[in-house]
Amino acid sequence: MIATIIPDVRSHYPVLLTELISIITPQYGGTFIDCTFGQGGYTKKILNFKNTKVIALDRDLETLQKVEEIQNKYGKRFLFKNIKFSQLNNLKLKNESVKGVIFDLGYSYTQIKDPKKGLSFESTGQLNMKMGINNFSANEAINILDEKELSQIFKFFGDEKDSNRIAHNIVEDRETREITTEELVRIIESSKRKKKSKTHSATKVFQALRIFVNKEISELIYGLINAARVVKKDGIIAVVTFHSLEDKIVKYFFKSLSENKSVSRYMPKGEEKINLFKTINKKAIFPSEIEIKNNPPSRSAKLRYVIKKEDFYDFETDILEKFDYLIKIENFSKKL
Ligand SMILES: C[S@@+](CC[C@H](N)C(=O)[O-])C[C@H]1O[C@@H](n2cnc3c(N)ncnc32)[C@H](O)[C@@H]1O
């Protein structure tokens, strides 16, 4: 998930930028929605082409410095909204012909390095992990949820093999002390059966907690549904993912609404079954060897895209039912 980090230059590195631009073709102009503005890497590249406009979204208000910079340079061709991309359909887009909706999921270099956010297992102090516009923090999740709930979060959102042991030890430890970031890392390290691994032993649990705190599953699902609603016929939806859970959701959504797929359930109301999307690349697009060499964490990035081939905005999808087991886990937060 940290694929947008380039450690040696200490700045944000937009992943798969060349590939994304060649797919959305801003050289022919048009309006684009950048659902994950971040440090503005994608937005700036699009705005460098004449006759383009970008509506950018980000849940994190700390992106405002970059927003201002871009606003000063591009004026009315750039509009920013501090909203979550699941709310995409609330943008007033009546007069816009949206040519592309893009997502670069996860967090930016700036966010992971921000000690206040506590997204990294190298952080210290109280647990947080809020990316912006949140109802609760990782501190509440870790200190309030029960053992079974914590275990399911680690298992399903982090693919953590030792989820039960870690959850058990957290619940035991929190009776006598507050679980801070350092304490959580210590508990994970002492709970792991396999001590040696290429990645840090806390990676999976931290990923799981971040997904839970930021409700990243429902964000992605509603983001995709609403992207398909706002993009015009012949427009493109492109998504860069960084872990298998995100990719699974994107892949299913695109595939289930594309041509020649038995799982397709797209149906304009009251009419015969018809497919909403056309897929050009059946397989995901990966960063080049050069990009991975320049920015090693980008190796986990995958880009998928579809072209909307119909002028329909009211369609049916079973994606919510398909991933209901994950939404149920997200809903543990109702008691926080
Ligand atoms: C990987 S960064 C994007 C980097 C950007 N493409 C660039 O080139 O600078 C992801 C950004 O998406 C934002 N984000 C993540 N989930 C979001 C959501 N559900 N709604 C809005 N913004 C979100 C994060 O706050 C972060 O700034």
C-alpha cells in the first residue's frame, strides 16, 4: 500500500502516471475527476494539457497547500472539494461532460510520514490512522472492540495469519495498560508464530486497521458505483490499487458489468440485459521495471480501467451483496 513512496527523494511519486495518461488521453481536452488528489501528481499532469479541467477530491484537508498552488496556476480549470469519493454523486455535475474518473487508492508519502496521523508502525503515541472525515480512530477500535471483532478485522482486511493470537493478546494487555502505537507493535511482534519475514511483522495489522478506520471497503464500492454514474458514454474509469483486497473489488465491479461475462448483471430498469462497460485490457497493468527500480514500493501497484459504452446512469449491480461479508466487518464500528 505504500507504493507511492520514493524514499530517497522524500516526496510524493505518482505511480503509473505515464500509463494512466495514455489511457485517459487528456491531450484531447475534457473534464476529469481526480478522486484522490493527494499531492496533485495526476491532477497537475492532466492540467498541463490544454482544454482540460480537473475536479479533484480528497478527504484530507492537509492537501490544501497543494490545492492552493494548483489553483494559482490553473485558475478556473481546477476545482477542489474536501469530500470522500463515496460522495461523488453529490457533486453538481449537470453541465459537465465527465471524460474520466481516476482513483489512486491508499495514502500519500506525506500522509504516512505525518506523525499526527500515526499510519506507520514507526509512529509513536496514541493510535490514530484517520485520513480525514472520520467518525472514530484506531485508538477507539483497539481499546473498545471485542476479541472476535478485532481478529476478524486483522484476518479479512489484513490477511493476517495470526489474527486470533494478536486479538487475544491485545484484549488481555489493555486491561492493564493503554494500547499505544508502540505497544501494539510490541504485542504483534510477540504474538507472531513466524518471526522472520521480508515485511515488518506489523504491516498487515496496520493495513487492516487503516482500512477499518477509514471504511475503505465501502468507500471503494460506493466510489466505483458513483463513478459509473457520473462518467459519460465513452468516458473512462481508471483505478490504481495497492493490495489484493482492493484489486478484487475493482476487478469484480468491472468484470461483472463488462461485455461477454457470465456474471454480468447490468440491466437498465425494465429493459433487456445489456453491459455497461467495455474492457480493453483484460489483465491489470503493472509498473515498468524502470518505475519499480526508481520507486521500489510501486511493485504492488495495479492499474485497471474500463470504458463506459452506454449512456445509462441508473444501473443495477450486485457488488454490495458480493462483498457484504466485508461491509459487515466495517459495521463493527457502529458501536464506537
Ligand atoms: C495515493 S494518494 C494519491 C496521490 C495522487 N495521485 C498524486 O499523484 O499526488 C491517495 C489520496 O487519496 C486520499 N483518499 C483516500 N481515500 C479517500 C476517499 N475515500 N475519499 C477521498 N480521498 C481519499 C488520501 O487522503 C490521499 O491523499
